[in-house]
Amino acid sequence: MLARPVLPIRFLLLAAVAALIAAGASLALATPARAQFAFGSFATQGDAQAGWVNEPNSPLGSTEQQSIGLFVNGTSASDFSDAARAIFIGVPGPPPAAPPSFDFKVFTIGGSGGSPRLAIRFTDGGRVELRPVSLEAGVWTHVDGAGPNWENRGGACGDLLAGRTYAELIDCHPGAGVTGVDVINDSGWLYPGGFQLLVDNISYGGQMVSAPPPPVLGETVGLARVSGQVIVRYPGRRRHGQIVRLRGNSTLPVGSVIDTRRGRVRLESSRGGKRRQRGVFRGGTFKVKQTRGLGGLTDVVLRGGLFGCSAKASGDVHAAALTSTRRLWGRGRGRFRTRGRSSSGSVRGTKWLTIDSCKGTLTVVVEGTVMVRDFTTGETIPVKAGHRYFASAR
């Protein structure tokens, strides 16, 4: 096994990410009532991306042709700042008696550098980790948790007890409960220029995850990166909310903020039961909102980009406020509604642009019809293709 270098900066960075995940994981997706083991969210740090990606050659046991993709891009052998993680929910309580396991595929031959690894975190602050020793390119490899591939950090056994079995290391944390389970790739330092891996069939407590969950009305939506750079911030205070650079697709909790200023995404939400609706958005930052009622109406709320709107109408500050804008292109069918500062627009098989400024909100319709609700006048105006409507701020 190729040992990872023990450097203070590396442990500080990993500790920071672990603290972020511990604080934010409970904010991502609500744990099911039966505490069913399931995919929860992604988190990335530095030059990294994560998401569910299409994989036609899925391993045996996978229910769909999708696998978790964890991508990191280290710049040198001393670059330890990049990490990509898949975080799971439904794990609180005692550790399972049966050892966890997972399948993975890489595209590089050599030492693992500790990635991918499955980490189980405990209430005593310690953790145990399951990892492969070496990598074989282009094939699915099963990491059987029943073997001596486990390492321990913290608890009654101290730090870095390696080459032990799951049962041996669980005894290092007597009486401790599980606080989190995640799968990690942070070995970009070992393969500068890009290190990507796929993970599938994650087994924990007799349950297996091999595909992302579908959107749930009023709780979650599906998001797929179509092109460009897409950054997602999960709900929660800014310093605790998880951030991910998305590659592929993911299930997100309602309340997530999506930055598509340099990219394009496809948003899928539930209309109740098995019914779905989809829209494509680009060129702006927005927050997704949905309630259980209103027939699946999904609100896309413009965020960021405005400066000084509350400033007094005088001097350069006001001039800057009048020229400050935020915008978002949308195209879709179903019950979507964009919301700006001075109006909202409900769509009907539409391609449209929403532009916000301190002066008001402009809706430009390219295809279909948008029903614009003017917050100042209280009126609802149908705006058809080739037309626009400007709602003045109060």
C-alpha cells in the first residue's frame, strides 16, 4: 500500500471539510421516517466535481445505469486542497453488525492514495475507513468490508490503526453511535492533472444505494448539469451550507441555490405521484422553492447581482444601483414560476428571460405565454411571444 504523506495542512483541510459536512449533512435531505440508508448530498472542496453520471457498464447489482462520480484535479504532489464526497443519510444509531462494502472503477493504475474510501464517523469524534490498497484501471472492483482493509482514527484505540477488520475497529468505539457515512476522493495529489473515479452499490446495514432518489413533492428536486460550470449551495447558513461543483446530476433539497451564470441546468420537480415536470435554466443564480400544495408549482427565485437598491436616490451609489442587474433564461413546460424583485411569471410551454434591476423586473417572452404578476399594481398580465412587460419597483 502506498502510504499517504502526513502533513499538517492536509489534516487541517480534511478536518475543515469534515466539520462542514457534519454541520451541513443534516440540512441537506431529510432522513426518511424509517431511517432508511440513502443518498443525501454531495460536497466538494477546491478543484473538484461530484454528481451521479451515466455509466452504461454498471457493476452487477446496480439498479440503473448511473454511478456516483467523484472528480478531483490536483496540480502537484503537494496539492492536498481538493476533495469530492458523497454523503449518505439514514445512518444515526449504532454501527451495523455486517460490514459495509462498495464497488468502484478508476481509470488509473497505481496506489490508491486512500481513495476511494468509505468513512463511518462516530459520536466520540473518531472514525473508521474502508479503502482499497491498489487500483486497476477500467474495471469494477468490489471492496469487501469483511476483509482487513479498515483503518481507525480516534476512539479508544488512538490514531491510525491500519490493516484490521471491521469488527476489530468497531470495538475501538465502545458505546458510540454513528453520526455520518460518506465516500471520499481526495487523492488528486497522487495523480496531478485529474483523478476521477466512479462508485456504486454502496452497502450499509443490509441496504444498498445504486441510484439517485426521484424528486419528492415539496421536499426535493432533481438537477442535471447540461453544460458549463454549475455550482450548488445546499440550504443552511452560508458558513454551514454544503457547496458542490456539479458534474452529472443530483437530487437537491428544496431551498438550494443554483449558480448557472456560466452554465446550463435541467431542473426536474414532482407534480405529485409519478408525474414530473422539467425546465432548463441558464445565465443566472436562483433559489428553488416548492410546497406540497399548488399542484407542484415550482418557484425559481432570482438571487444575487443587485447592488444598493435600498440606498437613497443620490450620487454615484444610486447610479450604480440603477445599472445593477440580475437575469435568468428559462425554457420548460409544467408549473414553473420565476420570481424577481417586482414581479413573478408563470409559464405555459415557454422560453423566456427575466431581468431584475432596482428599477423593476422585465419579462421578455420568446416562445409561448408568461402570466406576469405585477407586485406593484396587483395585476396579472398575459405576455405572449415577441412581447415584454416591465413591472416598476414601488
